[in-house]
Amino acid sequence: MMITELHMAPLQGYTEAEYRRAFADVYGAPDVCYTPFLRMEKGEAARRTLRDINSPLNAGTNTVPQIIFRDAAEFEFLTGVLKSDGHRRIDLNLGCPFPPQVGKGRGAGMLVRPDEFRHIAALIAADTSVEYSVKMRLGVDSPQQWQALADDLNAAPLRHIAVHPRVARQQYGGELHLAEVERMLGALRHPLIFNGDLATPAAISDILHTFPALHGVMLGRGLLARPSVLCEWCSGREWSSDERMGALGRLYHRFEELMEARLCGDSQILAKLQPFWHYLEPAIGHKAAKRILKARTLSVYRQEVEAALR
């Protein structure tokens, strides 16, 4: 029986070290977690992201740093920084759909610059000190644009490729181009990880049944909305509401504890805690989520969270 790898996708502003640590403490660490992408900022690697990548909280969370880059020069600079810090696995972001990044050729924008990616693939092939993986979209505005990179992806010694089968212009809505996943499985020599619209144990099972050659699945927004989903899938049963709410309470208690250790003042801490409840609204209801999001002190926030999870 093929072993299915379970990956936690990176989400900017959400899956930082404190969240990854809290998640691992409550649900167990996924096979791989990824940091939000490291980028160039004022001529150097973004310092805040580097602190997250090198946080001691990452111990035991199976965390891999991810980078986003415009060209081979940025790729070499960012990988050089990570290698000097001792990292031996690096994930490459060819999937970010946000126009400010895509427009500058980063993220999914690299998918329409095959000549530039050819230089990067050659650098990967020449670098034996690090294992690389790729997270990608299908293209910017056409789901066939990945095909121009197929030969260079195959030539690079990648650990795996994770694909979100939408184009950048779709953001996170619209149809999944599943026919392209089938083509990728036939065209790419690397293990393929599926990412996109996986929010329930049944959805995970369905995609693995549809594409049995997949090496694993990656969850992002689905994992924020239902943090227990990987545990439920592994156990072969859906958890009861009481089980899900109990674990959710432990997760956010631990997450708050870790954020309080890093930040000062209710407003700073709440700015990190509250956005997650937008994703959790379907689980706790609109009114409960609204009360949590309106809280202006930690004491009120805690009361509203406790009430929502009863």
C-alpha cells in the first residue's frame, strides 16, 4: 500500500512558527509543514520571515522553509542565506497568485518565464547540498502553461512537486482543472502532491481515489477551517462535534500562550489570533465568530471562544 504524505501548506500571516508549534502539540506534526515564503526585502532576505524560519519552535514540526524569487540571482541569494543557516531542504514557490508578486515574475509569474526557470533548474541540478521541492499553479491565465516548464522540472532533482490545479487569475475560486493533474502525472517524473479544496476527510479520500498515483496531499485553508481533518482522515472516521471542538479549544489555548510569549499588549496578540476565526465560522456559527472578532481585550476574547466551543 502506498504511503500518503500529509503536508501543511504555507499561508502568509497564518501558519507562522507559533501556529505550527501549537498545531503539532495538539494534533501531531504533519509529514511536512512549510513556512510562509521568504522574499527579498530592501536588498536582503526579509528578516521577520528569517526569524520565523529559524525559530526554536520549529523543532519537531517537520518545517521546511519556502522561498519566492524573481530570477536566478534572487534564487541564489535566498538559498545561500538558508544554506548558511544550516537548512538542507528548501521549497520553491511557483504558485503565489497575488498580482503584486505575479506581476514581478515571482510565484506563479515564473510559469510564464520558462527561459528564466531553465537557469534556475540548472542551478538546482548543480546543487547537491540541498533537497528542493516545488509548489506550483498550472499557469497565470491558462491551465496549460506549466507544460512549457515540464522538461526543466524533470531535469531538476526535485523531492516532489505540489500542484494547486488552478491558474493565478482564479485566486482560490472557480473550477479545479483536474484533467491537467492527470497530464502532470503522466508527464512529470517527480512525486506529485495535490493541493486545493481539501476540507473534509471525504474530499481527501476522493482525490486519492481519483488519482491513485498521487504521492500525497497538501492542505491550507481547509486545515485552518477544520484543523482535525488530517487526524480524522488517518483514523478512518469523522470526529464528533465534541471531539473537534475540544481539540480546537486546546489548539487556540496553546496558540494564544505562544503568541503571548512573543508579543506585548492585547491588541497585538488579538491581531494574530482573531483572523483565524474567519475560517472557523462554518464550524462555530456566524454569530459566535462575529463576537470573537469584535473582542477588544483578551479576557473578552477568551470568554467568547469558550462560549463558542461549548
